[in-house]
Amino acid sequence: MTEDLEMTILAFLKRAPEWVRRDLTAKDQSARTQAEEAFAAMLADALRRSDLNSRGAGLTSVEQSRTHARIHPKWSKA
């Protein structure tokens, strides 16, 4: 693993929302599943942003909207 990748993951873990941290250890399976899905989407987004930034590119507004919809499906319009 490269140092940049390790730094990206560490930075992501440090800023993971408290509700995700709490729900990852919840006894309720649905809460845990939702937290796992959100955690995976947020980590994938952090890694993609890191990769795009290393190549000098940024996310378009459409990509940002899609990422937000994956991370916060309840807040997105149907």
C-alpha cells in the first residue's frame, strides 16, 4: 500500500461520522447494514477523490450528486 493511500484511508477514518461508527457495532441488523453501506460508499468516494486529485481532476457536479445520493439515500429525491 502506498503512503498516499494509507494517508487517504486514515484521514477518512478520522472524519467518519459518529452515527456510522456507532451503528457499525449496533445489535440491530438493519442499522448495521445501513452503516456498512454508507461506510463503504464514503470510503469509495474518498479513494476515488484521492485518485482523481492525484491525476489533477475533480468531480463534476453530476458525480458529486450521485455520490451524495449513494451516501444519503433518504435525503435524495426519488
